[in-house]
Amino acid sequence: PAARAALERALAIDEKTFGAEHPNVAVDVNNLGLVYLAIGDLSAARAAFERALAIDEKSFGADHPNVARAVNNIGLVHKDIGNLPAARDAFERAITIGEKSFGIEHPQVAIFVNNIGSVYHDMGALPAARVAYERALAIKEKTFDADHSSVAISVNNLGLVYQDMGDLPAARAAYERALAIFEKALGTDHPNVATLVNNLGSVYSAMGDLPKARAHYQRALVIMEKYAPSNPNTKAARRNLERVSRR
């Protein structure tokens, strides 16, 4: 991709200008790692983030915010690989550094806390996931407006946990709140809106309200097919609609 080529060129220039272990090089390597992560090259992403971490630890010490950034990104790789204990440990370290560097209610800390919540969720540790997501949400609500998209992300995450815990009314309320925020911020046919509408459909399906489930799945599918007809999420939405239509 063009982004990777541009970052690789910047990295080569900075390595020549500053040396292989300069903090500017760590920034370039970290950014390259994010590109690798986005395209699914997890091995290259991990190597990049680990190189950035080594440079930052040598340059700034073990408790610097740049170290937290690299550790968090390594945690993201571990999570995508499926090594959840390693991901949890990385996010815990990032949180500790972030709290020391920024304070316990900083938005950056909320990102790290949200990430560890997602690991707990994947592990099936639903009470721990709920606590983490609630903390991330509280920080965001204090930092941003109540209608900020970042708030909606945390609210949706809480909805997912409520649903997995079997608290369908709480899940529905969370999804409805997140949906209202996204519709206001992004418009009524944005892919993020489709995700929330689909989530609401799943709650109505679990509640046995098939007409509402079908209506929500139909709306989600229309949006998804507009933006990404071959995406796995779109295919899943089609299956959801077919399933409730047969019931």
C-alpha cells in the first residue's frame, strides 16, 4: 500500500540521518507496525512494535508514555494472534505507565483500559470486562461530550457484555444509546450505525421479538451492502436475516 511505502521511505531517511536507535526511528517503526496490523501482517507488526519498544525503553526508560504506546500495540498483536494472557499483560503494563504519566482519568488511559476489557471479554471473564468498559466509559464521559463517537464505542462494548451476561434489557438500552450517538455524529447510513442496528437485531431475536429483529437486520444489511457487500460482517447480517425470516 501507499502508506507502507511512504513510511518505509521515511524510516530509511531517519535511519540514515539519526541512526538506527533514535526516537524518531521508533516513531516511524511504530507507524509501520500500525500499517502491518491493519493489513493483517501480524508477524511484521509484532516485529515493528518490539523494535519501537526497544528503542523507546533505551531512550526514555521503562515508564515513558512512548513505551506505553509500544506495549499497547504489542498487546493488540497478541490479541489478534489469540495469545490473550500476553495481551492482558501488555495492556496491564500500558495502563500502569499511562496512569503514572497522565493520571487515572486521561483519555489515553481509557484506550488502554478499553483494550484490556476486550481481552477479558474474549477470555469470557465478563464481570472483569464490564468493570473495564465501565471505567473507560466514565473517563470518556468526563473528557468528551456525551454525544462523542468515542463514548458510543464504550457504550456498545458494554452492550456486548450485557448481552453475553444475559441482561438483554440492559444490552438493548446500551445499543440504543450508542446508535443515537452514531446517527447524530455520522449520519443514518454509516457502517458504524449498521453495526449497532445489527446488534439491536440480535437482542430482539434473543428476546423473541422477531418482527423487530427482522426490521433491524434488514436495515443493517441495506447499509452494509452499500459499503462492503462481500465483507464477512455483511454475510453474517444476511444469515441473521435469513434465520429470523424462517422462524
